Amino acid sequence: MDKLQEQIFTESKNLIKRFNLMRFLLYFFVSVTVIIVILLILSMLDWYNTVFVLILSLLYSFIRDYMIARYSIKTLDRFYQYLIDKDPEVEIFIPVLERNYQGCFLKKTALYFKNDELYLEAFKQTSSKRDKQDSITVRYGKDFNITGSQIDKAGKVYLFESFLMDTNYKFSLANVPEIIQKIDQRVKGV
């Protein structure tokens, strides 16, 4: 793996596993609220149970965030290995992310360059590691085109607007200037 590919992976993985206070608080408050309501209905709410629920919800929120990030990073590595096995001529693999108020999440797609052409790879949702991975490849052009891009306020993520099979498709990429420049060149036809 070359230096640019490592940088793309490092930046993308850092965005995926980055702690997001909003996401943590959302998980925490939802779990506390649900459990407190259940305890109220069952007439089991007291100080002991309240403290227990708060501690349990705190642990749940941290563990859930950690497990989602860990699973996403393993999935990213699996997508990369699958694509390299499928097509050894892949030059640069770029994980596609979804950016929202809760943070960055791995999407089931990736961009890649092969012979200076841009492709989008859409991976099939698998239910377990035993299921065979499958994917669809779409070349940049008629069925996939990028209509706009902008950097987010923090400067860590590029937000893209595109069309995939005549459907509006928004996605994000880690801000790696060399990759953004290469995509912009391909989009502009340079």
C-alpha cells in the first residue's frame, strides 16, 4: 500500500472512530428515558435504580459508540480487500462516508481510480462474515456523476452531491487534498 492510500485510510478511520458528544448524549438520554419510563410503569423507580440506570446508560453509550466504530473500520478493510481481489488494477481506494450531526459513518460504497478513470463501487449488504461479498461497479459518466462539492466547516470532510442512476446521492470523503484534486480534475474532464 502506498503512502497516499495509507493517508486516505488513516483520515477516514479517524473520522469514523472520532468521539462525537452529540451522538453520545443522544444514545445516553434515549436509553435513560426509556428505562426510567419502564421503571415508572412498573413502580420500581427509586434512588438505587436511578443511579443504576444512569451508570448502565453511560456504559451502554460508550460501548455502543466503540462497537459501531470498530465494526465500521473492519468493514472498510473488508471492502478494500474485496475490491483489490476483484480488480488488482485498482490504483486508489477511497472510502465513502456519510456526514451528519452525529458524526461520520461508513457508507456501503467506495470510489476508486483505475487507469485514471473514476468508479463507484456499491457493496451488497451482507448479514454475516460467512456471506459472500458482492458489489456493483459504476463508471463515472452517464450513470454516476458529481454535480458539486464543498468542504465542511471543520475542514476535515468534503461533502459531495451527485447523481447515481438518476437518483440524488450525497456522500462525504475525508479531506485529503491530493484525492480531492484528482476527483475535481476527473469531474471537470481535465
